Amino acid sequence: MIPIFKFQKQKKHFLALLIVCLSALSAFGKNPESAYIFSYTSGKSFDGLHFAWSTDKISWHPIGPEFSYIHSDFGAWGSEKRMVDPVLFLGADGFWHCVWSLNEKDGNFAHASSKDLLYWGRQSYPVVMNNKNCLTPEVTFNKEKEEYTISWLSKDQTETKAWYTTTKDFKKFSETKSLPVSEYKSSRATVLISGKSETGSINKVAWNVVEGLIKTQQLAAYKNQLWAETTKTDNERFASLKPVEAKFTVDASKSKKISNSLIGIFFEDINYGADGGLYAELIQNRDFEYILADTKGRNKTWNSTKAWSLKGDASNYVIDSINPIHPNNKHYAKLTIKDDKTALVNEGFDGIAVKAGEKYDFSVFARAVEGKAGKLIIRLAGKNGEVYGEASIPTIGKDWKKYNTTITAKTTEANTSLEIVPQMIGTLDLDMISLFPQKTFKGRKNGLRADLAQPLTDLKPKFMRFPGGCVAHGDGLENIYRWKNTIGPLETRKPMSNLWRYHQTVGLGYFEYFQFCEDIGAAPLPVIAAGVPCQNSSTGGAGQQCGIPMAEMADYVQDILDLVEYANGDVTTKWGKKRAEAGHPKPFNLKYIGIGNEDLITDIFEERFTMIFKAIKEKYPEITVIGTVGPNFEGTDYQEGWDIATKLSVPMVDEHYYQSPGWFIYNQDYYDSYDRSKPKVYLGEYASHLPGRPNNIETALSEALYLTSVERNGDVVSMASYAPLLAKDKHTQWNPNLIYFNNTEVRPTVGYEVQKLYGQNSGDQYIPSETKLSNNQENVKNRIAISVVRDTKTNDLIVKLVNMLPVAVNTSIDLKNGSLENKEAIKSVLKGDPSDKNAKATVSTASVSELTNTELPAYSFTVYRIKAKTK
């Protein structure tokens, strides 16, 4: 079984705490047989269920204080996640049950249950009111009927009413009925805790329940203290530390097979990663399909005219939708032209950057509705009227038609705009206005920005996860990413709002993702929604409180099966033929499909996930389905997700965690005790986070340190990918990222250097090593790591060494049974001050004999690659 809290994963540095805890509890003398616990919450955002204890119901001792044992998961990101007026009781089934209100507006209450008050099961949020709120719920139990009655108040500006429903299992509920307000009874008590009045529930429990609550809180406090360690306090922490002597004994005869696909990339359209980023299109809002809802109404200028303007006082333009090119692209520009100086102008994404001598392919769908048709002049223009490149399109016809031309840039400019100048008087319709550099990655039409795609290629990723995490399951059911909407001619694709509050043209669609994976030698790993939207949705409900109706799930499942046929099917199949028509008759060799992303594990989720998984397994047993286990390394979604995966024999699960450098330092044994007979692990999203979210030497080295343990456990961890990947200047919703960029610059981070060193130095055999240090303090031991792997394709031996200490580590490595004939190695070193955001790895040639006596600089990551002797 996957452990719930992973207590056994904590080593000697936790034992001292437990001794302290036991000593503190024994200070009470002879412990009572029982005590009272008081459960309460502040009702504020992010707050959870707190406990205090008492032996007399007068003097209350807070545990924590205000340590949260369960949080409410209802609602969108941020302030909407609240636990209000919880009531706690021991049910007839022997489980503790907690019921609470969610807010002052929704007609739901929440429920969760626990055996021990420590681990809480799935949360549910039954809808019991329409257009009314559900406040201060109460629960009573009828022994004769074996039935619970949940009652609550509902208030508006004029009156307060009471209502109730009944249930036997907190899964099915009776019809909501009204209740006289006089019959609504509150069970809550108000007590004084640390001088403050709190309202909640009082329950009598055995003393060992109180002990369990206290130990859990104190263990969490101790772990958090460790995990909060940063290099800012290293001078104090290691004030007397001398250079450390480290001896590593590596026995090549004891190798074990590990995954040959360990290091990959995860692409999500966040931070303008696709449109305005990797996707090489230079025209913003090319399809006139921007809508205010893309930004949740936050940007009032975000509409069909965004990024467009008109030159020429006598002329005008409007957005029309009467007779579009295609129903999926309803809007287009209708120009009323009064003179030949009228110009429709697009500003691009923060301008349009061009390079002298390079060619740019322009295309447009156009029709001349009224007046004498004429040609179009297409210009790259400066702010003061400079013309940096020009081309023309011959006379425009009266029906929609696609026109093409090529512009050659005369000079290098970072901030041009595109001008379309009609040489006619009358009415002209324009849509799907596009400008692409001819020098895309691999020269692909509708391709990718070469200077962004190349550093991704340089990582040598073994796989690529796409089109995103939260983007894949979307903001509400209507926003779930549907792959079929992203293939075919661009004008037929269906653009959509991006959950990260901008627009997706889906010009970078599934065909382009598959093609890019093939171009860089990475296995494609598409992520499909599990029939539920993002757990933080704010459209169509507060959070993931809904799923695709079961009556529609068969069609949804068929869409997923069709995806496999599109990727792998013969050209004689329906969807294989569509792939061939797009220009790729050969299969894309799809092996993996991710189902779900960080989902709230509910009954709604499980029903739909199970249906999808079984269908894929039945029709395509060769496909490895990757399940989901929530957004954290522990907790309810993690445990419930693992339980489902184990029950269904899902081949692999997707784990995510964004943690502090201290967490990565002190959890290098995280995967050591994983059950090797259970599903494999894909570490799909991870990153080291410091306050302010920098990407620097400290965060990068903590990731390098942790990845040595991931390689060590490469027999259970099959794949791993840092997240997020790309971020555009001025459009960043999330930090840190692996690569930052603007229209003319690409800036890989220090974390990128670590990923590249691992990606370019992967192996498929792990060789164990024994470590002996001159200083065995836990905080010293945990900051020194080694990983030795062999690449059996080349027979190269690769040694990775991490030193996260502020002093040098003098190492000697004994390569037993290594059979090293080559006397030279390629040595890469990444080092710097912990706050350094610009460090780059240096690469040199070194003697293999150096391994027997070498110095690892303070705060460094060193890789030796010893090539096999060529004959």
C-alpha cells in the first residue's frame, strides 16, 4: 500500500521530535482516559479545521495553534476555498464526519469523513438548494431509520428560512424540504481559546485521539521547519563547517535496469507559451475571435478588435458574422474603404520582430463585397511610417478565397506592425490574417519559432507531455480541450478561451504537437480530461463540481479512442486518413495517454475515469494509460488517486509537487519505499520554489540533488518533467519557469542547465554506490549526492555529483569493476552563488583519474561522462 502520510520516509531527524512529543505529553503526569476536543475554523480563505482539547470543557489548549487537519477544496483558485461553520460528529458507522457550509451564496454543503481525524477521505458537495444559500448546517441521527438529517438555514435580504434533507450514506440525499425555523436547533458551542471566542463542536474522545492530533501537528511543524531551510541561513547553520571529505565506492557489477525515458518536457499553453510564443504566428487575434470572456472580463479591450486598428479618417471597419469562412470562425473584419490610404493595422504580440533579409509568408482570406475590386498592399511598417518590407496581392474576388504572398524584411527591427492597404473603394471582408517566418523549426509550414524550439531540442527529452495540465481539462465543461477541434485546415479549427485568461487559436494543435514530438525524438504524451473540468474552475460551478453527463460519456470516450486511431491508425481508417491528409501518412507511434490532471478525486471523477480507462484498455491494450493522483505529494487526492490506480491496475500515475528547496533536500528517500509491484510513477510536474519564485542556483541545485534520487529509483519512476516550461516577458502568470523569452531573446534559466545536463546524460542502468563522509551531520549528508548510470546504447558511464554546501567537498570515487578503458571524460560543472540567476555550465575535457581525487566546489553540480573506448 502507498503510505498515507509517509511517516516511515522520515529518518533520524524526525525521531528526536517524537521523543520530545512523548516527553511533553508525559509532563501532564498520568494521562486521563478521555478528554474533550473542540473543532472550529475561522471561515476565512484557505483556513481549515482546527482542534483544541480540554479535560474540563473550561480550559482549552489549542493544537498548533490553528493547525489545519482538513481544508475545503470547493471553489476556484484562491479566496473561494473556505470552510465555514463546520460541525463534527462521530457517526453510527464509527467514522468521524464533518459537514460545513462553503460560503454565503452557494446552495451546497460539504461532507468528508475520517477514521482517526488525521486522514480525511473524499469531499462531496451535494447541491441541496437552487438560487439560495446553505448556512450553518446541523446533523442529527435517527437510530430507528438509520438515517441522518442535515438541516440548515438559508438567508436573503428579507428573511431566514430553514430546510432539511436526509441520507443514509452521505452519497444519496432525499428531496430538500422546508423546516420551521423554530425546529432548527444548533449544536454548536462557544468557548474561549487563547483569549478569543470560537464557535464549533465539542466531542468526548479517548486520550489517544488527542495524542494523535498533537503528534501529527508537531511532526508537521518539525518537517516544515526543516523544509523551510534556505541558503540564506547557511552561514549560520554551517558556521564551523570545514571542507568535507567524501569517498564513494561504485560497484558496476551490481547495476539495475532503470527507465530509458526518464527526462522529458511538459508543454502547457501558459505564460503565452503557444500563441505569441512557441507557435510562430506573428499576428495577434488573426481570426477576430477574441472575446471578453477570455480574460474573465478583466481586460475590457479584449474583444474581436484587440490588436487591430484602422488608419484613414474617412474609412471605418466593423466586426461581422453574417457569412463567415467557417462556422468555427464566426467573426471577420468588414472594411468600408473611402480612399487608397486606408490601412488595417495589426500590432502583433508586443510588436512584430523581423530580421533583415529573411522572408515572411503572408496569407489572408478575403472577398470584395462592393465596389471595384483592387489589389492589396501588405507592409511591415514602423511607428513613424517607415516601410521595412512590402508585397502585394492581386485583385480580390467577390467570394471568400485564400491569398498568399511573401515579404522580405529590409532591416532588422524589434517592433514593427503589419499594414494591409486595399487599393480599392468599396467594402472588403478579411479574415484569418497570418504572417509566419519562413525559417520555422525544421522549416515546417504553420510551424514553430526556431529559436524557442531549439533549446527544447537541446534538452534531448525522451517524451513531451501536452497540451497542458489545467489547460487540458479547462475552465468548466465547455472549455475542456477537445483534440478534434485542433486539427484540419486552420480556418476550420475551433478557437477557445485559455484557462490562464487569454486566447487559444489552436493553430498549434494536435497534429503540430505530434509533429514536433517526432522532430525532436520525443515520445508524445497527450493529456486528456477525465470527463471533468479543472478542479479550480470558475465557470459552470465553483470548482470541479460537475462532470460530463453520463449520457454523453460514450461519445466522449469514443473521441479518445479516435485519438489513438488518428495517431497510430492505418491510412485506410477514418482518423488515420485525416492524419495522412494533413501530410503524415506514417503513424506517430503513440504509446502513452494521460487521463486527468491534478483532479479532485470524487465519485464523479472515479466513475468517468474508470469508464475511459476500461475502454482504452479493451481496444488498445498496448497504450500505457497514466492516471492522476492530485496536486501534492500527500493528502486525500494523492491517496484516493493511488487507491483507484491500484484497484484498476492502471500502469502509471502522474504525481505533481511544487516544493521548497528544503523539501527536496530532506525527501531524497521519497521513492525508496515505493511498492515496486504497484503502478509506475510519472513525475509530471515539479519545481523548487523559494519566496519570490526565482530560478537560481539554489533552486536548480535542489532539483539536481533530488533527481539523483529519482535516477536511483528509476525502476519505479519512469518519467519526470519540470514545469512550467516557457514564459513570455510581460505575460507571465506563473513563476519560476524553465525558459523566459520575448520577441527577440530566449533566456534559458539555471534550472534549464540542470535539466539539460540530466537530459543529455541519461542512462538506462543505475549503478549503486556507497558513501562515506568525514562529517555525518544530517544536514550535511543530505546536501551531498551521487548518481552513477550507464547508457547501454553507447556503453558510456556517467557520474553526477551534487554539493549544496557552502564549503567544498573533496571526493574520491572508487569505480570497482568499471572496466574503463578510456582515459578521458567530458566534465560539466554548474556552480555559483545561491542567488545567481545566470549561471551556465562549463564543459571541458578531464582525465578519468581525476575521479580518484577531485574537489566539488561549494554550491555545484558536476557531471563526468566517460565515453566507451572506440575500437
